[in-house]
Amino acid sequence: MRSSETSLADTMLEMGQRARAASSRLSQLTADSRTKGLNAMADALETSSEDILKSNARDMEGARQKGLSEAMLDRLLLTPDRMRAMSDAVRKIANLPDPVGETIANWQVPSGLDISRVRTPLGVIGIVYESRPNVTADASALCLRSGNAAILRAGSESLNSALAIATALRSGLKGAGLPADAIQLVDTREREAVGHMLSGLGGNLDVIVPRGGKGLVARVQQDARIPVIGHLEGLCHAYVDADADPEKAVNLVYNAKLRRTGVCGALETLLINSSVASKLLPAIAAPLRDSGCELRGDAAARKILPDMEAATEEDWRTEYLAPILSIKIVDGLDGALAHISNYGTGHTELIITENGSTAERFLREVDSSIVLHNASTQFADGGEFGMGAEIGIATGRIHARGPVGAEQLTTFKYVVRGHGETRP
């Protein structure tokens, strides 16, 4: 915590300078050294589990007093199982191939030069996030695996949890002989801290990754003076085709919507082919309703299930992150593609069908970062993609798209080897 005589601007600038020094050292370490640091971080999380859970209990109490939604409370909550999952994710990242120094491509040109494209760290990465405390560990581990230093800014509702996690991670790094300043967490609730990060901390911050609600990400994308990797929201769709297997459709929609409603890969809009809607919609709806999911349908869907709430135009544009599902009957694949093109946010879309050619057309034509065939949208997660974890799901087209793991947190340089060649 800074002294009263030190301004927030000075504190943030100093953090950036320490992170830059740490990143320079990290990039020179061997892959084995970074792996050792990651395993030490996982050990520290396990050793500090009780303290972290106590800090999380304070955050949960404050969040309940503020009246946060059930979805937000679920994102904030840590349990012994989630703590184990957090440390396991760090170990999985430790076991991933180290991307730093990897040769992506190599070729020779007629002049005789040997040219390689080689992965290098981005440098110092700022991560601004809201209620998920596990992001503290996931983001830190991915940054370390890719040779980057991290400056983390957690949401005010999760600050106690994030500080406890960051303290454990830094102790693990220090014990492994790595620079503790490779992981720094902004220990203030002052909103101005984010503004300082968006300015780049005097040139010491290379890229910023926002992870949170639409308002946070929009602000970062609008105000940042450095590159941003982020997504606005995950308005995910599932299309049930005429050739869908009924049992798969019921199971996949249920899991995609209700496994965890507060994650960005949760299903928000269900599209059903009109030729099978009268048969499949009641079967799909029954287990959802039995589990307390509110259904909102268009006029065609409400003819099949008249007691559904009427969906409005706003429903097609809403990421609920809650047990609410909007339903629309569409005229085949073309109708589904048109709806997704109009309302989708480029995150994750699913087709449920046994028709291979229909599936391939959907996978080819839907312009989202993740497209799925006969698999739950809840698989939109870096851990499920074999990345150990991810900082977020990038929906842009520049630099990274989809789950942002260690490899996506690198850039590259060209290494040119010659034999005395000169240019005529």
C-alpha cells in the first residue's frame, strides 16, 4: 500500500517500471526456470488455500450486502474444489510447451540468407477484470509461461480474494528464485488506477486485456492508448437443425444453458428449425423448466408453448448470464445464419445436427471465434481447449482470436543468419 505522500500516478508508474525490469529478466530465463516458477506458484496456492478462502468469505459478505446477482455471486465464490481447480490449472500451464523461442517458420531466400520467425514475449501485460478471483492465478500463470510480466487490476468486489491469491503467487515466485514483480496486483479500489493502465504507464505496459462485463470492456476499448485484446460479450447461440438427434438436442441445450449460467460460453439464444420445432421444443423445454430456467419465445415458439413469456427485440441482444433462454423458430439453416449474423457477438455458436454437409456449411459461414458441432457451448474455455487456462475469449480479428492462452500472449521476431552476404 502506498504512503499518503505518494500519488496514485507515481505508484502506478513505479509498478510499470518494476514490471518492465521483471519482464526483461523473465525473457532471458530458460523454459525450465519458468516451469519451476509455475509449479512453485501452484504449491503456494495450495499452502495458502485457507487464507484465500477466508479473504473470499469477506468478499462474498460484501457482495451480498451490495445485492449482487446470483450469477455475479457464483463468479466471485471460491470453494475448496475451486481452489484445487485453480492450482491444478497452474500445474497444467506448467506442463504446457514453453512458447518462448519457438521457431514458427524457417526458410532460405536466393541471396543465401537463412530466415526464421521466432516467438517472443509481448512484454508487460495489464489485465483488468471484475468478479472472478481465479483470473488472478490463470492470467499470472499464462503470462509467466509466455515470458511476460503481469499487472493485475481486480474488481472492487473481489479485491480481498485477488490480493490473497497474488500474495501467494508472488511468494511462490520468490521461493523459486524468479522476480516477484513479474506479478503485481493493484491494491486499491480507486477507479483512476484503470485510467493510468489505459495510458500505458509511461510506455511500460505493452498490451491490456479486459475481462468482465460489457461496460468494462467497452471503456477499455474506447479509452486505451495501447493495444487491447478483449471481447464485449458472449451472446452464444445454438441452432437445432432438422436432422438433429433429439436426445443430443435435449442434452446439449440443457448443458449449454444451465451447467453454469454465469460464464461467457453459456447459451443465451436457441434457434430451432421450423420443421421439427413442434416435436423438439417441448422435449427441450421440459428439463430446462424443471430446473427453473425461464423461457422467452417468439410468436411461433409460443404457439407451441403458449405459457412462455414473449421475447422482445431486446432479448435477442441480451447476454443474460442467468437462467433465462430466448427461443426463436427459424426457416432452416439460412434463417439461423441470418439471425446469428444480425445478433451474434462473434463469441461461440453451435449447430446440432447429424447432417455432415449442413454442419460444415454452418462451421464455414458463421463468423465467430468458436464454432461447434454437436458439443456444448460450455466448452468455450481455454482449459477445455488444452491450453491449461485462458485469460479470455478474444472476439476481434487482430493478433488473437478465441481462447487467449500462453501462445496467444507472444509476438515474434525475425532471426536472419548470413554468411557475409551484402546487398547489390
